[in-house]
Amino acid sequence: MFTEISTLLNDRGTLCINIIKTGETLAVTVFPQSKEVKDPAAKQLIPLVLKGKPEELDAGFIEAIKEPIQESVGLLTNMAAYEKSAEKAKQESREKKEKKDKIAKHIRDAEAAEKAGKAKEALVAYTQALELDNTDAKIRTKVSTLKAKVNGGSFDIFGSQEVSTEENSTENEAEGLDDDDNENDDDDDNE
């Protein structure tokens, strides 16, 4: 009997069996349960009640409970699966909302920094938003524009800054002066 009952239940399934004897008759109540299901509707399932003499129940008990138990266990399994998928959908929705809120905050911060003339801060905030959503073309454009602005109008696709020719010539002149001064100092020493 227990081998047959075992095949009716899923893993961690519970089958409650109550037996009440009244004279020569037994009343057997059979009720499958699932601890995984939180939905109150699961408690609305009506238990299966079989009545008969012990010999009659021995002969037909498994056949009598087989189909109703399988249906109830299937229903409970579906309810548990639905609850899990609903919880997963809620979690994903919550995560998407949090991500969307973070992106919006970074964009607000970036726009405020831009209005205040703080291009570097705006670039950082837009870059943080882009890290969360790298598919947004508007954010990509803002990042590119601000990188060019921060780098003095030039932008290297490899991420390094280009130095303007004015800065190069000023640096070269400063280095040249230092070299000339050093040569003159040497000449003074030789004399």
C-alpha cells in the first residue's frame, strides 16, 4: 500500500490520512498538502472521505484515492510553481525599477553638473548611467560630447588625451630655455 501511495506524491509531498472507527465501519479521510504553497486557496481543497468495512477498504483503497490524489497533487504543484514564478517576476520588476531609478538619478546629477558648468562631474555621472544602460544612444552622445569638451576639443578613441600644439610648443620653449640656461652656466664655469 505505501509503495503505491509513494508514487502518488511529489518530492516533499504530504498526505494526511485520518481514520475514525464507528462500530464496524471506518471513515478514512485523505488529504494532500503542500508546505510550499502559501495561497489560501490551497486550503479550500476538500478532503477525500472513504467509508467502509476494513476488508472493503483493503481491497479498493488505493484505486479509490489514486485519481483524486493525483489531481490534487498536480493542482498543488501548479500553485507552487505559479507562486515561484510570480515571486521571480516581482523581483525582476523590482530590480528593473531600481536600475531605472539609478539611471535617472545619474542623469539628473549630470544635467545639474552641466548647468553648473562642471563638465567633468557631468561626464562622471553620465558615464555611471551608461554603465547601467549601455544601449541608450542619448547617454552615449552626451558622454562623447563631454569627453571632447573635457579634453579641450579633441577626443582620442583610445581614451588618451591629445595635447594641443600650443601646449607642445610652450613646453618645448620652456625646455629649450632650461637647456640654454644650463649651457650658459657651463660656459661661465669654463671661463
